[in-house]
Amino acid sequence: MAKKALILIADGTEEMEFTITYDTLVRAGVECTSANVQSGGSPYGSVGTSPALVVCSRGVKILPDTTLQPLSAGPDKYDALIIPGGLKGAETLSQSTEVQTLVREYYERNKIVAMICAGTLAAKTAGLPSQPVTSHPVVKNDLASTYDYKEDSVVVSDAVPGKGTLVTSRGPGTVFPFAFKLVELLCGKAKSDEVRVPMMFPRGVDY
């Protein structure tokens, strides 16, 4: 049975962190669903799309698969919850009470919870316990007092026995290693290697 991932998105999400993660997982056979977490009216809501178009941090417009519906987005349906960054988007996602609840549910149910860039703020707002994390340096000070902050490209934490796996990463430049690690965790190292080769990811670059 194919693994499934729920990838959140909001106005201001960093488009590379969203699209590269989504694309890489699909290449590995993971069934991905994107869910729009809206904060107020979308500036493109008037075009009549449902869900509304998301305007990302550099102006790229993405039509998500659905609008976040917490009752149908829980860990019973998906194997991983993914939260990209982008300061404005990460603020919307991390401050959403629905997202905070989902983060806790996935973590408590021993699922994968993945955050990149400023998206790692959601670990703090959801009240996840202290453990190793990383993020974009711009939000380091918001996290370092609570978590064991690392400078690595990707940090995988299974610090709390019986709880989920928390995967964090730094930013747009580390999104390929982040995505490859998610494929490895969901589908195995062999599948991660298989996906990487035809993508022409440079040899000798850690991931």
C-alpha cells in the first residue's frame, strides 16, 4: 500500500520548499495531498477557484488539492505531515490552532512530522517536547531556548520513545536533502537512492 503525505501550504509559503518536497515524494510513489490553510481572504479568491489559489513567497501561484479540513486530515489517513517555510506562510501555519492540533496528533500517533525553514516554529507552537531541531537562522532565536538547536542541513529526531519522528531542515537550499530523507523514512533508503539518480542530484553532495 502506498504511503501518503499531507503537505500544508498558505499564502507566503516558500514555493521551493513546497514543490520540491511534493515532487520528490511523488517520484517515490508517495500519494501527496496539498491542503490550503487560509488566514483571511486570499487575494486571488475572486477568481472562483475552490480551494483558493495560494500566492507563495516569490509570487508563484499554486492551486492546492483541498482546503484544510482537520477531521479528514488526521494520522489515520496520512503517514506524514509536512510543513514548509517562508516567513509569512510559516506564521500562518504555526499560529493555526488546527495545524497545532494536527502536529500533536501525528506526533502522538508515532507518525512523521516534517518541518523546514521557518516551518519549524510549528514544533514550538504545538508544544512538542525538547529535542534536536534545525531551521532557517532567522528563527533560530525563537527555537534555541526550547530545543537542542543544530546547524545540520537535516535533523531527524526520535528523541521521545513511542512518539513520532520529527524531521527538520534549514531552507530552500536544503530542500533536496530534506525530501530525500523523507523518502528514505517513508519508503526506504533504496527508494531514496533510486529517485535521486534520474533527478541528476550532484554526486558527492550529502543528503
